[in-house]
Amino acid sequence: MEIQPKKRKRVVLIIIVASLIVLGGLFLYLGGYQVLKEGYKRWHESKQAYEAMQKFEQAMKEYNKTLEEDTYGGKTPQETLNMFIDALEKGDIDLATKYFSLLD
């Protein structure tokens, strides 16, 4: 008995789909779900670490820019300390805080 080509394609397609369903079920039964879950967890943690690193790098760029734009203070730490003490002795608290604070 000869199967018609159209029916043959359907039978092959049904066999392929049934095989995929059986193999998928077997994969899940044998612990494949845990493997997928662990893989996703590691991927997600890597993504979070990458995003945190990007934020850190951006914050460092902003911090370095702020340091470059800082016009207060001396050329050495000792000179800055002396300027700080002079400002305190003159009662200029606002100026004194600018020698040690990067925030305006």
C-alpha cells in the first residue's frame, strides 16, 4: 500500500512534532529544567554585574571631572591644610569647607 506524497508529509511532520514533544519531556524529566534555570540565573547575575560596572565607571568619570574642575586648594596637601586653617581663623567657614568637599 503506497502512501500519497501529501499524506506522507503529514505523517513525517506528526512524527517530528511527537518526537520533539517526547524529547522535550524527557529533557525536563532528566533535570534539564534545573540546567536551564541555573544558566539563566548565571546570565542574569552577569548582566547585573556588567550594569553595576557601567554605573561605577560612569561615577568615576564624573568624580574625576569634578576633581579636574576643582579650583580650591593648594598644590600639596600641606598647602591645602594651611589654606583651610587660614580660612577658619578668618571665620570663613564656607571657604574652609570648599578645601575638603567636592560638593558645592
